[in-house]
Amino acid sequence: MILLSWIFLFIAGFLEVGWVVCLKYSEGFTKFWPSAGMVVSIVTSFLLLNLAIRYLPVGVSYAIWTGMGAAGAVIAGILLFNEPSNFMQIFFLALIIIGIVGISLISQH
């Protein structure tokens, strides 16, 4: 069950990025499909996070979930929306990703 919880957690983290991207594409909720995608992504992300924290520590799970969402949103902004980036932004983004991987690797579960 622990492995499945980790899988749920990482899918939930990717869905965090999905809802942010859909939010941007919804243009203030004026476009139906991106708005619907956002709602589905948020609900599914929360449900999977809920399943994950049944067997994983809540602090570790939340840190990974939010870290994936934050890092993923920055990466999506750069790749999909041509948002500006610079060396320092990429450096600190790398630190977030290193933190996510580190927390995952040292977790007792």
C-alpha cells in the first residue's frame, strides 16, 4: 500500500501543475474546457493527496505535493507561456526539485 500511496502522491503533484495550466488557459473562466479541466484536476489532485496521506506522513506528503506544484508551475510558465527566466530562477527551481527528491528519498515510508 505504501508504493501505491507514493504513486498517488506523485500523480496528485502533477495534477497540481495541470490545474494551474488550465487556470491560465481558462482566461478568467471564460473558456469552458480549460475551466472544466481545472476543476477536475483540482478535485482529483486533492482526492489522490487524501489517499496518499493515509499511509504517508502528512508533512512529507504536503511538502512534496506543493513543491511539485510550485516547481511544475514555473517550468510550465517558461515552456508553455514564454515567461522569462534567468540563471538565478533556474538555480532556485533546481533547489526546490532537489528538496522534493531529497525528502522523497529519506522518508521512512
